[in-house]
Amino acid sequence: MKSVYFVGAIAAAALAAGCANPSRSRDLANPSVPALVMAQQVCSNCHGVTGNAVSPNFPNLAGQPEAYIVSQLSGFKNHGRRDPAGFEYMWGLSRSLTEEQIQGLASYYASQTPARQPIEGDASRIAAGKAIFEGGAPACGACHGSEGQGMATFPRIAGQHADYVVKQMLVFQRTDERPEGSVMKTVTHGLSHDDIKNVAAFVQSLPKR
Ligand code: HEC
Ligand code: HEC
């Protein structure tokens, strides 16, 4: 995890060096900075310019439903979502965002095209993950869409980094740090760590190819 904190420190230093012109500004506490500028100047450091993050430490945001992004940014801002990486990174970043900026950021990422991810693991892992995705009770697709594409406040999980998916499923299974996702506690209850790794590998491989 050391490298994560290192990246965080660099980004924090970059954020501190804001400037006065709102069309270039990195100032997260200035309500007149447009969402697009913020996405390009600040959020891109971790989530990528188009919401496709290079490092699996950072979730992909491209193609996430608008309502889900709004709910998560609001959750970080009001401290409802408090998993460790969430509060470490996103509490400070969301602290001063206005509702208009949150809405603008959400519609920007929702309209971006998700990149295809590399296949993680061998064919047997993907097959075992597919069986959980389709055969679980309830099946993942019942809420996240048959292709994992997400809808409204159900997040897109198709093409999400497997590492991030594993991390979040363990948060739901073991903690109450994401209260909006309490339904995921039931979903993950009977899954072993290996089951979780399998379904995460399958999810990263979506959409079907
Ligand atoms: C320094 C790195 C960093 C920056 C800059 C950053 N984020 Fe994040 N963001 C993260 C990390 C790490 C997570 C995952 C937190 C977790 O594991 O709970 C995250 C999570 C999120 C999530 C939740 C995604 C999901 O799938 O639930 C959203 C939405 C988000 N960030 C939006 C933004 C926006 C908008 C900005 C710019 C205002 C931004 N982030 C800037 C690191 C960053
Ligand atoms: C009954 C509905 C439901 C089912 C079934 C379900 N989920 Fe979820 N899931 C949710 C909701 C709602 C959230 C968002 C919680 C929040 O707002 O924090 C979520 C969140 C997630 C997240 C976090 C995404 C992110 O970007 O942070 C992952 C990963 C996930 N689910 C994977 C799965 C997998 C894999 C399955 C099948 C084994 C599954 N879910 C089945 C409702 C469901």
C-alpha cells in the first residue's frame, strides 16, 4: 500500500498549488471552477482524463451511471461512505464541492467510454466467476445489469479493476463502512475469498467479447 500513499502525497501537493484563473484552476474550494476543468486538472491525476484509471488502485469512473456518481460523491462529502481508501483520498477532495459541481462531474464521467480491461487469471478462474455472477442467489446481474453495466444507483461493475472489486466486496462483507450498500452484505455473506477473486476477474473481463 506504500505506493498508494506516495501517489496521494504527490496529488495533494499538486492540489495545493492552485491558481486564480477558474478556467485553469485546481482550487477545489472555488464554486466557480467548472466541473470539466476540475475533472481534467484534479480528478485526472488518479482516475484518468476520461475516467479510465491506469492504476488499479483507482476505480474507473467512465460509464458509471450519473446517479451512482452523485450518490458516492455525496457519501464521501457527508462521510456516510467511510472505507479507509475512501476517507483517505475522497473526503478531502469532495469537502467543498457544490451540488452543481457534483452533478457536472457525474454527467461528465457517465458520458465517457469505458476502456476494455485485460483478462486477469486463467480460463478456469473466469468460468468460476461467471458461474457466481449468473448463478448466485441473487445473481449479480439482477441489480448491476446482465452485462454488469449498472443502472441508476447500482454501479457499473463491467470493466472495473479486479483489485478494486475485491477490495470493495471485502468492505461490504466485513464492515459497515458503506451503509448504502448494506444489500451487498447479504450478497457477499456466503462467498469465500477465492469466490470473490473469481467473480472480480470475470467482472473485469466484461463486457463479453
Ligand atoms: C489522489 C487520488 C484521487 C483523486 C485526485 C481523486 N480521486 Fe476519486 N477516488 C480515489 C480512490 C483511491 C478511490 C477509491 C476509494 C475506495 O476504495 O473507497 C476513489 C473513489 C472515487 C469514487 C467512487 C467510485 C466508485 O466506483 O464507487 C468517485 C465517484 C470518485 N472517486 C470521484 C472523484 C472525482 C470527481 C475527483 C475529482 C474531484 C476525484 N475522484 C479525485 C482517488 C482519487
Ligand atoms: C440486490 C442488489 C444487488 C446484488 C444482487 C448485487 N449487488 Fe453489488 N451493489 C449493490 C448496490 C446497491 C451497490 C452500491 C452500494 C453503494 O451505493 O455504496 C453495490 C455495489 C457493488 C460494488 C462496489 C462498486 C463500486 O464501484 O464501488 C461491487 C464491486 C459489487 N456491488 C459487486 C457485486 C457482485 C460481484 C455481485 C454478485 C456476486 C453483486 N454486486 C450483487 C446491489 C447489488
